[in-house]
Amino acid sequence: MKMHLCFGLLLVGVALAACDASVYQDSRTQFVGYGDAVRQNNAVMIIDPQPVSAANVDLDFDGRKDAIAIERYRTGQVIPPKELSTSDVQ
């Protein structure tokens, strides 16, 4: 009987501890669970919000081509983009 009472008290203690709202408390707000829906939606839709490749800031640009494009823009000789349609895509 004493073992059943101890087990019952332990079970009630664990159950009450699981209901503690501080587990869901966002440290940036005073409201319990505020903003969790947005974070949940982002977690579901974004594959990797901080991919390792995003840290690579050494981008491969050709400065000569950029300078030519800027000069064309300044002189008004911009090359118009080609018009595409869905039937042009192969």
C-alpha cells in the first residue's frame, strides 16, 4: 500500500510538472506561447533557415563585366533583356 501511495504521488508530481507554463514561455515576451505559431510555421516551411553556405561571403564576381554594365547604364546604352515565354523554355 505504501508503495502504491509513493508511486501515485510521484505520478501526480510528474504530471503537474509537465503542465508548467514556463516551458512554453518566450523570454522576449510576457505572454505564454506568444509567437510560437509563427516559429512553428517557419520550422515547417523553411528547410534550413541558416545554411552553412550562407556564411560564404566570398562571392565570385567579375569586376570588369560589372564596370562595363555600369558604364552602359550611365551612357544609356543598356542591353534590353530578351523576352521569354513558356513555349521558349526547353
